[in-house]
Amino acid sequence: RKVKDRLRTIYDAWGLEGIKNFTDTQLTVLLQGLYLTNERRMFIQETIRFIEYINFDFVGYLNKFKNLKDLVEDLVTRMPQYNDVSVHPTGKVYFYKRVQALKYSYRKQITSFDVTDELTALADYRIPQFLNSIGILDYSPELQQRIALGAEIKAGTQEEAEIRANTIQVIQELSQEFSIKPSDLDSIICNASRELTDRKPHHRTITTSY
């Protein structure tokens, strides 16, 4: 929320053309106080280039594709900030949380294919927090204690990747059990998590992926 509000303030004050002409130093100063300032500065510049490439027609860009796979591959190539991939001992794990959130937000505008048929759970921190709180997703005692104490779970580590991957797996299995799309179940759980009063702490990770 803090990042989104700061970026909205910057956009309202200077507009796209104004931001486009900002130097690296100016953007860094404007983003001062936020985590991962350099990454966010590069993301802003990357996003501006993408907006110009699609000529401000994001819906038209989305509907150029006939399936989610091709859309994701193109978007990740043009905007590497969405390349949400972790390296696990068993191989690479492709989460693409922000890509999926973006596609879900525009699901009604995407008419070239049914995007919700291909979406999984959004692997962030709220869904595993809910699943852990109600006893569906268990952590090792050592990991549970570290999360309870607010210790940072480093981005890209095996622990973080397994929390996210197991979240997706649980949602996939529950969606099959209850005959509901994973993306819809994700939304239901996200809303339910706000009403849950006896919540365990969520894992804390400094990342741009979620």
C-alpha cells in the first residue's frame, strides 16, 4: 500500500511524460524510505517503456494472445520485473504471482481466452498465513518459531520457495475437492483471511515479487 500510494502521488504530480524525463537520482530521491529503492526505480522506467510500446492500449495487448502461457512469456520478456522464478534443489519454480494478479484483475477484459481456467493461487504471504492459521499448511517447529518472532525469510531461499509452492499445491487440491477454480478459491480465502481473528503471523520476506 505504501509503495502504491507513493507511486500514485508521483504520477499525479508529474504525469507519465514528466516521470519519463526523471534522472536516476531524482527517482531514487522520490522513492527514498521504501525497501528495494533501486529495483523500484528500474521497474518504473521499465513500465514506462512498456506503456509506450503498447501505445497505452493494455487491453488490446492482452487480447493479442490466445493462451496464458504465450501472454506470460511475452510480458516477462518485455518486463523482467514480472519474472518471479525461484531456484529450488529440485529445479526452477515459476510462480509469476504479480503476472497472475494482473491477469485476474483484467479477466473480464480478456476475450481471446478464459484466463481464469489457467490461473493458480497467488503465491504471496496472506494465503499461506490463512492456511497455516487453520491447520491446513504446517511448518517445521523451527520455521514456525522464526516466523512467529518476525525473522526475515530471505527471498529466493528454499524455505520461501517451499512456502509458496506448497500454498499453490494446497489450493490446487482443495479446488479439485470442491470443484472450484483455483483463482476463485484464492479470492475466497483472501477475503476470509481478513475476517479471521486468531491469525498466526505471516512470513516476512523483502521482495518485489509480492
